[in-house]
Amino acid sequence: MRDRHKIGLPPEEQEEYILLKTDPYLGYYGWKAGDRLKRISIWLSGNGCGVRQAYFERIDRPGLDGTAWEDHVKPLLGQIELEI
């Protein structure tokens, strides 16, 4: 991970997300769709299409971090989601 002092977030600002896709994260970090992640860095550079990435780690496995694209994760807001 890059210098955590420059891009890391303090614990009180680390938000929870759910991973929406398994590929390519299973091969890189062992993450699967549905895993709960915590964003541990600021949003970093984009891919040229306005999609950013950040460092995340699994809630149940702290210390095993990796990057994920913004459109591959969804924030957990503590609200019920209904599909109509």
C-alpha cells in the first residue's frame, strides 16, 4: 500500500462496503461477491472514465488489504433496500 500517512483514513472515517463482483478479486485477495469490506484510504486516481479506486480490507480479516474500483463496491448505509 502507498504511504498510509498520506492516503489512509482514520478509523472513525472508514466506511463499510459490500463487494458486488468476485472477478478479479478472488484471485488477487481471496474476496468474493457479498464480502463486507472497509474502505481504509481516500479515493485514488480514476481510470479515465470517472471511476476511482481505493484501498479496502475485509471486515473479518483486518490487515489483508487490496484495491477495488468504486463501481465494484456498494456502501452499506444501514438502510433496507427494496427492489420494485
